[in-house]
Amino acid sequence: MIVIVKPQVSAEQMEQLLERIRQYGLQPMVSTGSERTVVGLLGDERLLPEGALESLPAVEQVMPILKPYKLVSREFKSTDTIVEVRGIPFGGKQIQVIAGPCSVETPEQMRSAAEAVKAAGCRLMRGGAFKPRTSPYTFQGVGDEGLDYFRTAADAVGLPIVTELMDVRKIDLFLEKGVDIIQIGTRNMQNFDLLKEVGRLDVPVILKRGLSATVKEWLMAAEYIAAHGNHKIIFAERGIRTFETSYRNVLDVTAIPVLKKETHLPVIVDPSHAGGKAWLVPALSKAAIAAGADGLLVESHPCPEEAWCDADQALSPQQLLALMDDLHKVAAAIGREL
């Protein structure tokens, strides 16, 4: 249920509304747009007697939200949400490209990677210090010290960092190192305890789609984060598992406009994990931007053939530069900018 607030209400009238909602054991969530303020009601709405809010001076209308995902839905907030990371917007007219290696390897590798990402014109850097791998015998990431390598390299060129959180026990470390965006990976999309914990943080979250997750399940996973207070959520489509074996995963381009219809939150795409081959990344990237994605999450490496993880899908510095040049043209063609 949402309450649409009248324009130009006083602070006292607004507080009266919020207090009345709390009196019935519900939690108010305020969303302020350019024209209207909306208050979402979290909790058992059966506790609210009929007509309990309509008579308050701040209330214009009380409406039910029919979707099972409340806070992330367009019904709760009709205008697009802009998630800002150090002043860099996700959503709106500008498109962001996050690039960097699959995994953190060495200080030298991260320095070279950061310089290449910056030179290409990307405004954020990715890199995994902790890696979820199908086999327990493959490289699992450098670990805690990898965050130091990453932070030092990115800071040297002024790039915010994006890295994956796999374990709630690492949250304090991520906060200490100043991780700018926490990524929740595919395998943890429905790790509800992890989602609740990042929901309590004031740090933007990239939520990747599960390998076989429906759009509804993905939206409900985001609702877990939003319901615990963190509305700085960015959806990341990274390909889904189907019967096809010609490439790594099927990039669900259709999910982009569907999400744009269902949620006010920004949507980005990971073409590297979808295609699984570097030569596929440019085509998938351009398709994603043309379909309305707000950004890309691209794997790049100073020397892809020497990468410790996912070498086949990493772009070289020269390929990243060429991709960015093409993306500028696609963005301009659809009235957006890179």
C-alpha cells in the first residue's frame, strides 16, 4: 500500500502521517520525487483499519500496490531512480561503463588494469578479490589483501571500485576499505541473509540475476534489500542458462525493457559473462545499450592471455578503447551519452 502525499504539506502534517502509520505497527518508507512524495507502508497491512489515513491533512490518496515487490516497483515510484556513486549517476541520460579484470591478481596487474580502464574513458573499475568458482580446486581469488591491491590501484587514477561480496563476515572489511559498490553475484541472488545485511548498509548494490532466475524472482531479491532500508540498487543482467551450448549464457536483452517497465531502478548488463568470449562482447554491449541499459559491466585485462580467471572473455586495453568508441556512437544515436 502507498500513500500519495498532497503537494506543499507542512513538516508537522507529514510527521503526523508517519506517526499514525507507526501506531498501527507499520513502517513508513518515504520516496520524494520531483513533483510528488509517496509513502510506502511495510508490514502487515491488515493491521490498518479502513479509512485510518484518508482523513489526515497530508493525505491525497491511499492506494494498494498489487505487485508482490513493493518498494522496487513502478507503482511505488513512477519516476526513474538515479543511483549516484561518488557523483557518477546510474540511470537517466548518462550511460556508465564499469571495466576491469575478473579477478585481482597482483599489485602490478591491478595498476596496469586501472590505467587502461581510465585511459578508455570508463568511470568505474571492477575486480574480484573473492571469486565464486564451480570447482573447489580452481583459483578462488587473492582474498583480503586483494582489496588493498584494488583500492590502491583504483585510487591512483581516481576510479570508484566495484567488487563482489560473498560472505556477511566480510562486510566490515568492505566498509573499512571503502568499497564504492558492492556486487551480489549470480550464485548469491537468493542468499536472503546476505541480501538483508547489504540492505542495512548505505552503499550502492549491484544485484546480478541468477542463472535460472525469473524476472519476478530477481525483483523479489531486490525487494529484500530495499525492505531493509537500502534503495541504492542496480540490476545487472548477465545471461541466463538455457539449452544452448554455442556460447556461455544467453543474454536476455528482453529483460531490459521489461525491468524498465516494472521497476524505477537502473539496469546494467554484463556482456562478458553472457557471451563468454571476448569477440562477442562488442556486439552484446551495443545491443544492450540500444535496448535501454543504463550501463555495462565489462571484463578487461592488461594481458588477457595471462589472466588467472576467465581469460577467454576479457578485452585487451586496445579492444576496450575500440568498444568505448563504438558505444559513444550508439549512445548518441539513441539520445544518450557515455
